[in-house]
Amino acid sequence: MRLTLSRVDTWSVLKIAFLLSVAVAIASVVLVATLWTVLAGMGTFSAVNDMLRTLDRQGSQFDILDYVGFGRAISFSIVIGVLNIILMTAIATLTAFLYNICASLVGGVQLTLSDE
């Protein structure tokens, strides 16, 4: 069977792209939380603090957790996730719109399906 994909509904692409990008954003926030917890459990942040204190000759009280604490890491990943939701949804919808324009000019993508 030979079929031609001549049009993609932009509204359905917008809905699916939004839902998939929300799922990716949630997964990335969970990933950042898990990674931060593993790094903190391994003592990575205290090792970096100790290394920076040995390099500093003036003896300042620098603490890396002031900059990459759990709250800041999660907040940053949420902001990046929201931006990704907006951008991924807009790009997918724009791509569907551009496909519809190109398909109206050249006829679309032809698919050959077989029943085996």
C-alpha cells in the first residue's frame, strides 16, 4: 500500500510536543536532584572546598555550597526546564507548519506500507 503524508495537524503537534517536553523537563529535574544527592553523598563538595582552601593563601571562608547548593541546583534546573518546554513546543509547531507549506508545494512524503 502506498500512502502520502500530505498534511500534519499543527494543533495535535503542539499538544504532543508540549506533553513530551513537560515529561523531559520533569525527568531532568529528577536527574539533577539525584545527581546532586549522589555527589553530596560521595563527599565531592567537601573535597572541592578543601582543595580550594589549600589553593587560597589568604584563608578565606569560601564554600562551594553557597553557589551550587541543592535549592539553587533544583531552581536552575526548573528554570531551564520551563525554557525548554516553551522552546521545544514552539519549534515542533513551527516545524509542522513549515512541513505543511512544503508538502503543499511538492506533494508530501510518500510511504510504502506492506502487510506481512
